[in-house]
Amino acid sequence: MSETAVVPRFALPAVTEALADTPVVVLQGARQVGKSTLVGIIADERPTMTITLDDSLVLDLAKEDPRAVVGQYAEGMLAIDEAQRAPELLVPIKANVDADRRPGRFLLTGSADLLQVKGAGDSLAGRAETIEVFPFSQGEIARRAVPEDFVTWMLSGPAGRGFEPLDVSAVLRGGFPEAVARTPQRARRWLTSYATRLADHDARELAGRGYADQFDRLLRYFAAHGQAELVKAGLARYLGVAESTVDGYWRTAKAMRVVVETPAWNRSPARRLVRKPKAGLVDTGLSAALAGVTEEQVLAPGGREYLGSLIEQFVALELMKQRGWTATPYTVHHLREAGGLEVDLVLETEGGTLLAIEVKATTTPTRQHWKNLSALRDSYPDRNVVGVLLHAGGGAVQTVHDWLHIAPVTALWQH
């Protein structure tokens, strides 16, 4: 068994639960995050026929006779890998499900958003549930027996145990299974090759036009900025294209699940829509590889600013991953007010509690580092605000004024 084969996937229970009451379940995520491995685990537990549209012969058949492909295994579950390559399958799947509403009929994987693929004839609304699959979380890499759940732990009163300092190599490695299994040098080589293939093949196939060089530059732009506000005018100037063209590139990158957005938070949902989101790549290892930085470089004086942005991206991504199994559902936002108030992350629970998080690359946090958390709490006295200052050092969680917790970044998964 390979090193990555024994890594637990904490999204597995969510997939199993969805298959128990939903006819179609879609596993959506970037290429090489482990979707096919999840399908294999599930297929071992129930009668399943698995086909992959990366096989050119199967793909040709799916395009020529989609009804035959969809109807070939009515007695069990049909798993279709890389389903976005044949959007012609969606209408026959809809018809098949409408004739037989049994749960667990189809398990689809897609390294592109099925709803944004040209030729998709139906959304499968009311018939399908989509589950996002990310690269490994740090808890998965650590092979925790129980999934990490930082938000639930923090809101229940974090214990004062000690935590290890942040290992920068974990941030630079990221969570792609292939990168995790390799040495740092070989991981960087794999990640840069991965990005090149996305630009040369996947982006062209999805968008129906060739702009490999521009798409590669788009990925490198986000890699260089870590977790930063999305300014499309600046991106257009960098690429030398019209802002409307950037919109197309951005939609393609989002559809491929290779970038993620952190929307702005505001009390008013309408005002959230007009604020700029933060954006970044789906993995900090990919960001570091495309930015061409090593551990030695980010720890040098000139690399500290980039390291800070990368650690913020790392924390945001870990919290996005944990949404897939948390006992306390929440949404992930950032905050930037017109008056200058900025908070790296604002998590809003279904009950309305705000978990405001500042991320600092320092190992010695000071009162100055949590001034924005205090300002946010003062600005919304009617909301239950819990502040968290995450730092790169080690040690125990410290609680200030009963509402503010100062904790190591590693508490995200070591709690």
C-alpha cells in the first residue's frame, strides 16, 4: 500500500450519508485531490460499476450514446469519474433518476464544476448533492483518528494544553496527496508540472479556446499574492487583457476548483455582494511552488511578508476543509470596512456567532496584534463575537477578557 493510500479522508461520512438519501452525489474538486480514491473506498462497500471518462474509448461512447452508458448498471451504483468531460450524460441521468428515485444511484466525480461545463443540459436540481473535496487537511496528514474541528472546539472553551510551533515546511508542502508523499524538491517539481498541465490541457478543454500561457500566468499571479483581495482591474493590467477577459479566466479557474474565494462579511447580505472577495489558490504548496519560493527564502528577512500572506491562506484553507465535517456549520468570510477596519477571517455560525480570526506569522504576539479584533467586537455589540489570534509559535492557549483566545496555528488540528 502506498504512503497516501492509508491517509484517512474525513469527507467519507458525508459522502456515505448523502448516498443514503440522494439519487446522485457529485464529488467536486481540483484534479489529484483524491476523489477517485474516495470512490474506490465507497465502491468496496456496495455493488458498484466504475467507469472513467479519462479513458478515450469510454469517453467516445459516453458522447455517442449517453443513454446506454447511464443505463448499464441499474441494479447498483454507477460511479463515473471525470464526468465533466461528457456533459451529454446529465440529461439521461435526470431521466433515469426520475424513473427510479432510489438513493445512491449515481456517484459522479468532477475536476470542473458540472454546472459551468459547456453542453450541460440539466442542473440535476433536487436530485443531486455536491460535496467539495479538497487536498488533505493537516489532520488527515497527521492521521488523526477523529477529524479536527477547530470551530466547535474553540466555541466550547479551548483547553489550555500546549501546542507545537508551526512548521513552515507544512505550509510550503500543502495537501495534494502526491506532494505530501514526496521530498520537498520533488513535490515542487510535481506541483509546477501539475499547473502546466492544467493550463495546457484542462483549461483549454473546459473553456473551448487556447490561452495556456495566460492561464499559467493567472495561476502564478495568485500564487505570488497568497490570500489577497481580488482586484480584477489589476489582474487585467498584469495579464495585458481587458477586464471582461479576466472574468472569463477567473470563471474557468473557479470551475476547475483550482482557486477559492473568501467573500466579504457585512451585517447586510446585500452589502456583502458588492464587496471584493479575497482569492487564492486551492493549496499553499501549489502557491509556494509557482511563486518559486523555498523554506530558506521565506524565513529570510525579505520573505517574511510573503510568508505571512501564505500562512493566512493556509489557515483559511484548513477552515474551509473542516467545514466538510464540522459539528458547528459555519461560513467563511473576510472583513474590510470603509473606515479601515480589517480582519483576516470572520466565521459566522448558523446561530449568528462570529468567530473573528487574525493570523500573524510572529511567534511572539502582542496587544497590537489583536486591536482589530477588539474594534470588530466594539462595532457589533449586539453580536456574540469570539476573537482568536493565531500565531506561528507554540505553547498553550491564552484567554483574555473571556472572549479573546491567543493560540498557535497548530491548534487548528492538534486540539
